[in-house]
Amino acid sequence: MAAPPPVRVLLAGVDEAGATRLRTELGDRAEVRPLPPGGTVPADEAAGATLLVIGAGVPAPADLLGMLRDRTEGLGVILVTGPDDGRDLPTLALLAPTAHITRVPADQPADLPRAARSLLDRLTLRHAYRATRAAAQRQLLLGNEPARQPGERLFGPLHHQALLGAVAVDDAARLIGWNRRAAEILSLRPDAIGAGFLPLFPRQAREELREHLSRAAHSPTAPELFDRTAGDGAPQILRLGAQSVTDPEGTAHTLVLLEDVSRATETRRRLAERTAHALLGGDVAAAMTSGGSLRQRLQRSARAVVDRLDIALARIWLHDPVGNTLTPEIAAGPRARFPDDSPLGPGDLEAEFVAATRKPHLTNSMVDDPRTTDREWARREGMVAFAGYPLITDGELMGVMALFAPRALSGTTREALAGIADQIAGGIRQDRLLSRLHTTARALQAPLLPPDLPRLPGLDIAARYRAQGDSLDIGGDFYDVFPLSDGRWVLVLGDVCGKGPAAAAVTGLVRHTVWTAAQQDPDPSRVLPIVHRALCRENSPFCTLVQAVLEPSAPSGRPDGPTGRSVRMRIASAGHPAPLLRRRDGGTRLLEEHGPLLGAFDLTELPVHTTVLHPGDSLVLYTDGFTEGSGPHLNREPEDLAKLVDSWPGPDGDRPAEQLADLLFTDALTRWGDGLRDDLALVAVTARP
């Protein structure tokens, strides 16, 4: 086959310096010259490829491209662009969709020769490919005598030089001839002339291949992929395209061009597989760190494994270290529904084996594996692979993950699944640690609050409490209500500086000091100084505290109000937000007199306020979370709470204090929302009408 003509490099608007650089770089590979007037290319030169370089000063490159695109067999374009160049490269691509078009900045002249060399490589390869196909067509049309060797006369010089495999078959799909590359790809021997082409492929692919060849009788077929086994037993992927040709005697044959794309396909497959593994790792990490219960997070993780890896069934068992038992937790996938009458689900016994040995159990032949306990199920469901992994972290068994697949699992997929098992094991362990911390936090918090509110004669009492953050946080707010032996009641609400175990210790100190001191003399003027001294003695954080002593009177009537119990009350505040006193008639005021906070300054003066709660009146004690719960920019004053309490319609029903507590607590949660940065504690008392 004659060598292809040299590639032309036509210059439009390129200075001499640029032309010199191109000639130096390309040498004998191309002829570099200015574009002829009018973009005319002589007909005898139109068979080769052309590279058009358009300088930055050419105003209408689309016009040049329009003149050349129909006059050359192969066309490449380099557009030299200046700053703020308004010429539209996408428009050029639309004008000539088959052309190779690239852009080179004018301020980077060294890039022009490199871009030209790269584009020439592509044009040359494309020209050679087209020449190969044309030569094959010509030789098939000329050859009508039996070949001394299969395909030698049929294909001529192409037999040794073709880039692609070429096979000729008759209308019965029998081999007529082939070139050297086809013989290498298909392991063909000279005595295969007249043998069938279809038997070179597995039985399940033959009907599809027959249809592919039959379509070629009407028009060339688009390349399609077909799997087969090569002569050495290795899997092979071929890309086949076919077209009908006719020899001089009028006999129609089918030309099959084939290319071995096994390596490229395998490379793409591995890339896709690794991408899927990376995405799966991200999915499982997101699932195991998302909200919801552990069961929900495990379900999302198993669903991700099923979707990313085409798994038929994924199951996870959890291990109970106390009883050393394995319990099925979740199942996901198309085969996740089991027969109702089955005592065991798929993989139960295998999971027990994996848990006992603490080693993975992997097989790509479930039906033949002696450790498969239900081979009939595997055969019926078409299961090929089983992969069971112990979920272990820090030497502790968390559970077992098992997967069933209708196809073999590759080594890289198994490695990726081992990593997924580690992620899930870590998530289960994290959940168990958090559960233990929750239990510890609840155990520490429980002694700081009364288990139940007592029933006070003639009074309705309600309390609300919420620690800032999740249930791992131990708040510094607390309250208590307890009776005295003489019929009086003590009501106390406080806020210790800080959070966590240290604050819990101080809270316990304050609460029990109040209770102990009140047994001797409950008056706030005596109890609060004792608490102050206890804090100073322990060098503990400071505390704000409000204490009230309630003394219910006998039932009596008021001339201007309903019949019920009145309650005499002595109340004192040490650095605490002002309590709210709401009268039945709707008037609400702040009890603003208070002394310094406890444990920080000398307790020189502690005002004690004495008042009476008449039937229908209410008292509200609260911590500063209700006014400063979300940072200084959203603070509100106690007067704002007083207005909110004043808007309350008043006692209605048997639990008026509950209604008032709900009003304030709901308002705080709505106002602060996710921005809540402090604890909330509240106690409301209403003298029953």
C-alpha cells in the first residue's frame, strides 16, 4: 500500500515567526505554507489530511472553515486566540462536527508547535484507519479466485499491515478469508476455510451475532461488543462491525471488521469498579453517621451495598456479648423476603460460623461449597457468590455481615467489602459507646431532679426541664420541691455555672445542702447563706438560686374572689432571674429584689419577699435559658416573659400550672429552636381556685 501523502499545514493570519516554529517542530512530517487565496485546495491534494492554523487577527474563522471542510478528507483546526477574543469555538465545532478543533492562546507561542504535533498525530491515525478500510473494500471487490493462503489474495498487502482484524464470510456465515490480525485475534488456522464463523463464539452469543451479520445486508452495522474465550482460555471482548460487499461476479459477501478491546474494556471495568467502591465507602460512611436508630443506619448501609455492587441479598446480624448470641437485625436486596415457614434465613448458620472463627468466609461457588448449608436455596435463587465478614473493631465482635450475589465477586470487590465491614463495625461500636454514655448521663442527672412532683394541698405545681444539646449533656439547671414536717413546703430552683460531671457534682452539693439546712430552719434568709458557705468551702463554681417557702392556709373565702386556699410565701433570690407573680385578675409583676449570686461574692444582704398567693394566683420560677438561650443578639428581658404570662387567659381546668408551664416552655423552644445554647428549667405554682 502506497504511503499517504504528507499532511498540509495551511496558515491564515500567522506571522513568519510562528510559521518558522511550526516548520522546525514538524520537519518532514508536514508541508507548512500559507492558505491559498479563496481557501482553494487543488483536487490532486485533497486526498490527504489538512491542518488549518488560524491566527488571532483573522476576524471570521468560520468562513475559512466553511471553504475547506468539503475539500479535504481530514481536517484539523488550531485557533490562536487573543485576550477577550470574541470568536466562538463552539460555532466552529457546529460547522464541522467531524473536524479536530483546538485553541492555543496567542500569549503562549511555545504551545502552538506542541498543539500542531498532537493534532497531526490524530489526523495521521485517522487517515491510516480510513485508508485501511478503503483498501479492504477494494481488495474484496477484486478478489474472486481461491487464495493460496486464507485471505492473502483476498486482502492483498492489507494481510500484513491492517490495524484491525478483517474477516470475510459468505451468506451462510462460513469463513472465506481473513487477514493476519484476525488470525491472531481468533486463533485461525489455514484449514478453517469454509468453517462456520458463529461457532467461534459461545452458544449464548451466536443468535445475537447472527442477527448482527444479517443486518449488514441492508446497511453497515454499528460496532457491538461480543464476549468469547481466546485460544489460551483467557476471556476476550471483541468489537465487531459488519457491512455487505459484492465481488465482480455479483456475489455478495459480508466483511467483518473486528478489534480486540479486552484490555481497554477491562481497564474501564476496573475503573468503574473502583469508582463504585469509593462511592460505596462514602455512602456507608454517610449512613453510619446520619441520624436515626442503629437499625435505620444499618439498613441504609446494606441498601447502599446492594445498589452499588448489584448484590441480591445483604444481611447483618448483631452480636450480644453478654449472652454470646447472634441476632438477625436487617436484610436488604431483591431476595430480602424469606418464606414464613422457614426457621432459618439464608446465611444464618454461615454467620454463626463466621462469628465463631472471626474470619471471613468467601466463595464464588455456593452450590458446590461444602459449607453452604442450604444449597437448594442457592440453586433455586441462582446464587453464585457468598461473602461473610465478621464485624470486629478493637478486638470486639460487633456482628456479622453476609452478602449473596448471582455472579462471582472479584478480589478487589472482596477487599472493598472488608473495608465496608470495618466501617459498619466502627459505627456499631460508636453507637454502643454513645448508648453507654447516655445511660451514664441519665444516671448522673437523675439524682439532681425529683423523680416526681409531690401533690401540695390547695396548689397545682408543674415543672419543665431540658438540658442544652443531646442527652449526653448533664445540665447545670436543677429544681426541687419537698415537704417539711410542720406542713410547709420548700420550692427551690437554681443554675450552677458549667456543665457536665463537674456541674453535676456542684448541683448535688447545692440541692442536698438546701434540703439539710431546711430541716432545721427553712427560711431563705438562713438557708441561702449556708449554701454560699458550702460552695466557698469546696471552692466550687458559683450558683444562682431562688428559694420559696410555701405555707398553705386553711380553706377560706375572699370577699372579692373565689373560695380556695391562700398560700403565704417567703421567697428570696440570689443572683437569679426575677420570679414572675401573676394575679388572678391578669396583672403580672416581677419580684426583682435579689442578693448576689452564691459562691462568688460576700453575702452581705439577702432581701426576702413575703407575699400571699390567693386562689387563682400563680408564681413562676425559671432559669436564664428563657431569656438568654441563644446568644446576646437574641436576648430578651424578664419583662418580656411577664407580658407573655399576662397574656395567659388564666386558670382553666384541673391543671392550671401545667397550662402556664406549657405556654412558657413551648414559647422558648419555638423562639430559640436549633439555636438553643443553654439549659431550660421552670417551676410554676398556682393556688387552685
